[in-house]
Amino acid sequence: MSDNPATIMLVDDHPLLRKGLKQLISMEDDLAVIAECSNGADALVQAAELDPDLIILDLNMQGMDGIETLKRMRDQGVTSRIVMLTVSDADEDIVAAITHGADGYLLKDMDPELLMEQIIRAIDGKMVLSEAITEVLATALRRPSAPTSSKLDTLTNREREILELIAKGMSNKLIARELDISDGTVKVHVKHLLKKLGLRSRVEAAVWMVNHEQHTDKS
């Protein structure tokens, strides 16, 4: 295993699926599963305590479902990348996941090799989704409200710098390297800038910034 592997938390109420996913991930030296949760309530506690790089979250769980878990995580300031892994390809579930701050939406019937490719892409700061739902997800992403310069003015120079790098698809680790600061410092800045802009996830922040730049170019 790498000296500094990317950390992953699994949230699914099926023990067999968690076990299989953990075994699959363990084959990658640069990835490490640091927590497993079988319900949303435990996941909220673990996400806040461990601050993993990636949370893989089931949609249909007993008790608190995946969407509600996702919403509460973002409400409590969790900035981990969160990818839904589910059997549901229903439009309303996809849109709800993106609206509440998911960084990706993958279906459980994916080929294991392709699933691992997508997990690695998610770790690297990319938006990940199963091919079957690309169109629905793209439509959902067009929804952020029109950017206003006044919101951007509330950011510090460092936060603005980090937002621009997020818009380029860079992960926290790459941003930390680029700016010569720690991963933890980047996460704090991301949390603050999302709150100031009224956004729930890095994906929304990236789309917001791109929209702002396009709007500025047209002005």
C-alpha cells in the first residue's frame, strides 16, 4: 500500500456488497477503505470524524436513505467527494442526488473493472457517472443559478484561487501541491467557499465558476 493512500468510506446496508467492494478496492495500492457503515446515521458520524477523500453511498437503505444521508452530510459541512452507488436509474433519484451535492452516480450492475476506473476518477476530482444516465445528469448540472459577482467578492484571494483550480477539475491533493499548502488547509478553504457561495459540492462550485466566467466573457 502507498504511504499516503486516498481514503474511502463505504455506506451500504448489504454486508456482502461492502465486502466485495472492499476486496475490489484493496487491489489498488493507492486506495484504502478506512470505514464501513450499514446505515445513514452511522455514516454521518464517521464522515465528520474521519473526513475521507471519497464516500461511496448507497441510495436505498433502511431508515435514513441515501439522499437524506447525502443532504445531511452536506448540511453539516462534509466536503468529501460523495458518489452514489445504486440499482436505481430513475430520473428523480439522479436529479435529487446531484441537487443535494453528489459528485457522481454509478449503477451497481457496472463491470467491476469499469467501476474501479470510475472510483479512481472520482478520487482524482472528476465527475463520474454510468453511461446510461449521462443525459439526465447533464441536465441536472445546468440548474445552478446565474452567478453574481457580489458572491464572488465575498471570497478571500486564496478561496478564489482554490475555486478556479476546482473549476479545472483538480483534486484537493493536486490543489495543495499547486499552492504549496496542506490537504487539510485546502479542505477548510473549500468548506468556507461553498458556504459563502451557497453551494453544496465541489461539482456545483466548478459549474458555478465556469458559468461565471462565461457570463463575464459575454459582458
